[in-house]
Amino acid sequence: MSKAAELAALIGSQSSLSNKNLIINGAMQVAQRGTSATSLGNGNSGYHTVDRFRFAEGGTPTYAFTMSQSTTAPTGFSNSLKLDCTTADTSLASTDALLVEHFIEAQNLQHLKYGTTSAESVTLSFWVRSNLTGTYAVWFYQEDDNRAASKTYTISAADTWEHKTITLSGDQTGVIDNNNGQGFRIAWYLASGTSYTSGTANTDWQTLDNTNRAAGLNVNLASSTSNEWYLTGVQLEIGEQATPFEHRFYSDELRRCERYYYQVNTVSGGNIAYFHNYNDSTKMVSVYHPVTMRTIPTATVTGNVGTEYRSHDGHFQMFYGSTNSNTTLNLDTMFFDAEL
């Protein structure tokens, strides 16, 4: 493609230079759950540190990793996500896998026009670093119509930040539903057994074939306790060209993350909230979320909260404690989870 054509494609694909990035927390700024989680391996799939980026394992691997928010980062960034192998697994079973995932809410992807002849191409860009050179895989999954695509990238130099770009054509067949469910899943495969590597990388959208997920992957990050992998500057945008990363204020990124998860802790031994009398035998407290959450969140609370609590909607929670009206009820810690 000529420089003129590249410029035209760039201008034509970007209606705005703000809100172009479909990834939340791509600079790894927000880590509400904590900055480090250890001994992650078999049975530990889930969110542990950096918001919106999920540790995931497949099969029954024997490896263990520490996942953390690191201050090792390329110029222009302050943080990265780091995976550090602490227990090696040099013999992966066929269904074993190691990956980092990011989910995008379906109603945030409607402008991609998937399922039409006008479906938009997208470009994923990111900074990555590892001591382990070789070919890695990125898997894209569209849950509503069970569509998938996979691409590879190469880490060429050990312990060096490298910028990668991956372009994916728009899917004219699969439709992304307009709801608050999972629209896209993006997965960085870091190790995998043959169940996910024995096929062929389907670089355009196709019906899901699990053997294609990590096809082309030739590294195993779990092969040595010397191995580590870093990720930051993740951006997904419309068009066939990667543009400079869209940096957001920390406060803006935090609010985006709080749609899916947030927590409140006591300060200096105080209480977050006190219940008030609902009637002679029941106390109640209403907790308003900082943003409307994606769905009714799973609420976890600690403290003297009585014998029951229940949630209402994504805007606020109401907790009821069945207790004598003279007993003080309080909340020490609250966790609200509405993750995809």
C-alpha cells in the first residue's frame, strides 16, 4: 500500500481521535484487586490484578505464575501487566493452555457493523516484552455467532519492548448482538497443548474450530522459571492502520473499570456504611455505585451485616439485616463484581 493510500485509509477509518480505543485499561493503570497475585495455575482462571485483563488456564496444568502490575514499561507508559513463571511445566497435556484475556461488551461494538457488507476492519496494537523469543498467538472470538480468528506475532529480541500490530477484516457473516453480554474476546496465548495448536491459523473470521486457536504458537512460557512476559499499550481500533495509543486520565479509566468491578474498603478502622432501621426487626442500607454497573453485580461484604443481604440493580444495592433494632450493623468491606 502506498503512503498516500495508507494516509487515506487512516483518515477514512477514524471518525475521531478520542474514544477510538475499544480496550479498557490498555495502559494497565488500574489494579483495584491488588498489584500482585501468586501461585496462579490450575483452577485459577479469573481477574486477579490489573482490571479487565484476565488470567486464564486450560486443562489441568502443573505450572504456577505470579501475575502483577509492573512498573517496567516502554517509554510513554508507567505500567504493564507481568506474568512471571514460578513453577515450570515442560510437558503440557493436549488440553493445557495459558492465556491472558480481555472481554469487550457487545453493545460497545455495534459501530463495527458486523454481519453486514459494511463490516469494519479493526487493528489491534500493543507493546510486549519477554525473555522467551519466538512465535506467539492472539485469538479473537465472537461469542454470539461462535465465530473466531487467530493471528501470530513474533518476539524477536529478548528482554526488549517491541510494538506489534495485528489487523483483522470485518466479519460480514457473524452478528454481534446489541446487549451487555460478551461481544469480543481477545486472548494472548502464551502456552498451549495440541488441542489448540494442531490446526491452521484462520486469519479471517470463520466458524469456531478449537484446533486453530493458537495455531503457529511455538513457545511455552511455562517451560522455565526464568520466563516472564509483559504487556501494555493495548489498543483496538477501527481501520487497517495502528494510530498512536489513546492515553486517558486515570480517573476516566477507573470509571470505565468500575462498570465491571469495584471495591470499597474501610479507612483507619472505620466503617463504610451504617444500617438504619427499616422496621422494628430489620435494618437496611442503600449503597449507590459510582457508575451504573454492567448488570446486577455479585456483592461480597464483610462486617456485622446481619443474616441476609440482597442486591437490586446495576445502579445501587440494598442490604437488609434481620436483627434486633438496637444492634448496630456495619459494612467493613464491599466488593461488587459484574465482569463479563
